[in-house]
Amino acid sequence: MKTCLALLFAFSLSATALCADKRPALPLEKAVALAADYLKSIGQDKDHWIASISYERESMTSGTYKWFVKWGPPIEIGGRKELGLEIAMDGELARAVDRKAPK
């Protein structure tokens, strides 16, 4: 029974890995434009820039992907650091902030 479950789990992970071969629903150019517009809207486009962007799975078991945009350098906001943005394939933005408590 354990072997069967392990094989089923391995198969499901490899099946979701195959989904990464599909073209992203949100093109790279659009993700970069969204990130640049966000920096401009918060007035940080002069001192911060897009350091990197990657296409990542949302979680190990999820078949959905997101763009992760990393700032250079991180943006200081109220004692915390905004490291970048997570951009969903529908264009929804989520700030990636460090998990440390503010000082």
C-alpha cells in the first residue's frame, strides 16, 4: 500500500512538472511592465530596479505558476523589506515582504 501511494505521489509530481513546459499565460513582457509600473506608482523607480525575474510553481503540489520579480535593492517599508512582487497569471500582484517582525 505504501509503495502504491509513493508511486502515485511521484506520478502526480512529475505530471505537474510537465505543465512547466507550457507557455506562461501571462507573457514575460507583460510581467516586466506590471512590475515597472508598480515601482513607478509607489515612487521607487529612481532608487530601485528589477534585479531578476523567474517563473515558479506556486507550491510543490500546485499546478499553477507565477512570476517572481526581485527588487534591487529591497525597498524599506516601515522597518520591513519588500523583496519583490509575485505576479499571478491573471496579472494580480502580491508584495513579497520579509517575514521578520518590524523593529
